[in-house]
Amino acid sequence: MNNQSSLDKPNEPAAVFNKRTVKHGFNEKFDIVLHDFIAQSLQTEGQLGVSVMCPVDGSGSHEYDILRQFRDVVSRDRFYESPLFKQWEVTVASLTEGEAKRQHLSGLETGFVLPGQRAMYSSATLEMALVIILDVWPASILISC
């Protein structure tokens, strides 16, 4: 899966957002398999963490949102090419509808995390923060006056 875009910087943190739709009646089994997979995968080199948003009981939703953070692009690509990940894909194929919807994240969007999780800050994120503080904020004050 070498989905490296021209915007990827090999030494900067990387994140991948995955959306999985679980077949009706398989949420409990998927929860167990997902928990085991996360426990194993966090032992692989370059992992910074995983955040999971599960569907609320009684909501009728079967979508799981999984945000996986990596030390760098190389670690991300290595993980998605690993036998561990490929086995995960085989294991959940019978529990899910279709393939995961995957989106590679960069920039400010990687700085937003769930409470208790570690944020990823790349130089691009810090540069964007400086732009906001030095350019956007003063301009918004002048405009509002």
C-alpha cells in the first residue's frame, strides 16, 4: 500500500483514519477481534496510538471510526504492508461490509485527538499555528472593530 502522496514528508508524523462498517449482528465479535488486533499492533515499531469511536448502542449505526497514528510515513507504510495487518484484513472480511474507507491525514487535522491521547505535532502544524496567531488573529480583530 504505498499510498504516499507528494505532500508526505517521510520523517514527519503520519495518521490514517479508517472507517469500517460492521455487518448487522457482528458488532460484539468485531469489538473482540478489534481489541486483540490493536493490542498486537501497538507492539509494532513506529506506532504512536490508536483511537476508536464505536457506534452507540441502540443507534442503529454499525460504523467504527479508527484513527491510527504513526511516528512517520515509513512506519505507516510498513504497518499497512505487514503480515499482521494483512491477516487482520482476512479476519474481519466476514464481519464487515466491503473494505475499509481509508484517509491519510496531515497538517492541522492530526493535532485533534480524543481526550487522554497524545497529539501529533509536525513542523507543518506548528507553522500553521504561527500563521493563525500572527496573521489571521490580528486581521480578525481589525475587521471586527
